[in-house]
Amino acid sequence: MLERIICEELIPWIETDARKIMNEAHAQKLIKVQLEASLLKNGFNPSQLQVCHIIREAQELDDTRTDFLIYHGFIGPVIIELKLFSNKDLHAKDLTTKKSYERLKNYMRQYKTDHAILLALDNEIALERDDLYKRRTEKIADAYTTISGVSVHSARLFDRVEKTKKPKQKKKKKK
């Protein structure tokens, strides 16, 4: 159910309404509220939300923090990790050698969960560059899905600032 909510409600919301996400912490705050709203919309009543806990920045004994840890009834925790495309770990040639990859494996081991979702948010690639977006998304998915139980989804930040070259201004000569 959580996976369906992410694909059918959260990602479309990110791509149309979550304007000007500034950084990962800002994204976490907005997404937590939207996840709770989506659960209510999908038949959870407020008393059931007491059984379904969405914990932001859950801290483990070694001070590592996962973006979201979601508990629902008898289902063990599900981890949701957000990564902005601008994260330097997502620019490596081999993503499986980076800290973000190892951390996700550690989170799953520490919280004894079989399920994790990596949500990659494109805050870099110009909207007209679909080919580059698809290649980057596939590279991320290919790497992270080598971790058993991990699924990868991506969303494009709709209202981000396009990276365009500024025309050079001519310097005025002093008389």
C-alpha cells in the first residue's frame, strides 16, 4: 500500500505541487505531511494513524539517521530514504561504493527491516533533458536495487531553477 501511495500520489504531488524544494530537510518536512494526508485519504482514520507511525530522522545508537521510518501494525518498519540528484554520492561512477549506499544497507540491518524505498528527487537536470534524467534514474535504480528489498522511485522537481548560462556583460571603460 505504501509503495502504491508513493507512485500514485506522492510522486505526482512532488512533480506538480511541491514547488521550490530547497534541500533534503525541506523535502522531508513536506513529504511527511503529504504521506500522512495520503494515508488518511486512503481510508486510514486518525485513530489508525496512532498505529501507523511515520518517524522523520529516526536516530540509531550510532547516531545515524534515516529520513523516514514507517511502522504499520504488524508490518515491520519500512525505510524511506530521500536523495537529491545533486547529492555527490549519486555522481560517482560506481554508486555501490559510496557512503549513501552503505548507509541504506546499515539502516536496513539496524532496524531489522526487509523493505526500503529510495526516492531520488531530480533537482538538477533541465526539464527538456528527458534522456539524461532517464539514464541517471536507471543508474541509481541499477545500483540500489542490488540491495535486497530496496525499490527505487524518482520524481522531478517541477519548479526548480533552470541552470542557464548568463551572458557575459561588457565592462565599461573608464574615461
